[in-house]
Amino acid sequence: MCIYSPPEHTDLHTATSTSTPPRAAGSCLIFSPTFCYLRQIHRRSEKMSAKVFGSPASSEVARVMTCLFEKDVEFQLIRVDSFRGPKRMPQYLKLQPHGEALSFEDGGVTLVESRKILRHIADKYKNQGNKDLFGPGALERASIEQWLQTEAQSFDIPSAEMVYSLSYLPPDMPLDTGRGGLLPVGGMHPSHRQKMEEMLQRFEKSRKDLGKLLDIYEQRLGEEEFLAGSKFTLADLSHLPNADRLAADPRSARLIESRKNVSRWWYTISGRDSWRRVKELQRPPSAEAPF
């Protein structure tokens, strides 16, 4: 259940797990699998060990929050996306002096790399929530680790590169010709044209790299329902943020949709309640309650 901790002098209320609480600058969100009232917020937050500092829009933060939801771990999300430069929260700057995208606190442990955080959460809270995330034994865990490394080393970078390049390229530019997109002959400033050519090269390289990798995934997912076997694990979870961005753009979604087993796998993992909850938190804030 989502419980919202508002600024002082606001009315107490509760929110259901299917709703998104209001967002106000300087506030935090507390997530718990149990019911309680807002007047208990401050007392509970002092005892709560897990804290996530960052923006839900960040792939790193989204990855960690999905794992926390899967494991039914009560945690605080302290949004720092609106605290920039000298306005960043002092407690956040202690953890991340350079203002990186993610910091995670759990008791006396502080971590900043999302996949290390996934392992920590799955191991520390192994007896609650989804108990299959890190596998029941050494053999299963070895397979999960193999696919986690594949995601980090071979999927993360080209998928991020593709999303980045597509953010620059015109939506109506044809990119499926086999020769990349065709830039207009005239009407473009030389520096802009140079940037577009660079983005086209990035797009083509990332498409080639991802295509080869997803062919391997297609074969693997023809043998098993998920990457590491018959259960949803960290191996699948770790792909969610970047794969979601690929699937959201028709120009990159074809990489997933054109592969039957990959498409089936993506439909399954992206429909999980944990990811839906993260997506809900990623929605742009309303004008009435900026965050």
C-alpha cells in the first residue's frame, strides 16, 4: 500500500496501492505492503531502514524500486530530481557528493550501483515477497548471474545509445531501409547536419549490436519461459527500464516485436504488478502538485 507523507499543515489521508499519491516538493513516498495511517508516518520512517534517493524516471532507480516491490520491502523514496546544484538535499549529498542518479541506504549499508543493490535486496530479504528472484540454489543463481552480466555488458549500453540517438532524430525519418535514415539534402545548418549524422551512426551501431544480442535471446526464450529458467528472476527484472524505452518508440520497438519469443517475454515481464507500480510513479507530475 502506498502512503504519502505530506508537508506540515495538510490533512491526513491514506491512499490505496492502485492510486498515485499527490506529489509535493520536499516530500517523500513511503511504500508498505500493510495498511496504516498517515499520523504514523514520521514514527515509522525513523524505523524504516530502506531508503531510495533519486528520480523514478531514472533507469537505475526504476530497477531498484521494481525489486523492492517484488520483495514486498517497505521503503522510502526520497525524490531528488527537483533538487539540483546547491539546492540538493544535504543528506543526499552526503551519500552522493557528485549528485549521481541513485543512492540506496539500508541500515548501515550504502550502495550506488543498481545491480549490486538488486543482489543486496534479493539476498537480505530472501524469505519474503518473490522468493525466486535470486534462485533457490547455487546452480540457479549462477544462471541468473550470467544473464545479469549479459544485461549489464551487452544490453544496457546499446539500448541506452539507441534511445539517446532516437531522441535527436526526427520521428518521421525512415530508419528501416537497411541503409539507415536519409538526411534532407538542404535546409539544415552544417553543425546540425553533423549532429544528425552522428546520431544516425549511433542508431545503426546500436541496432546492429542489439539485433545480434536479441537473436540470442530469441533462441534462449524458445527453450525457457524466462532468461534464467522457468521463473521470473533478477535476470529479467534488470532489463525492464531500458527495454521499456525501446518498446515505447515504434522505431525501436520493432527489435522486440519482430522476434516472437522476445515479444512474448517482454509482454509477460512488463505486465508484472511491480513494474506497473514503477510506471505509475514515472508519470509526469500534475501542474497542481509539481515535484
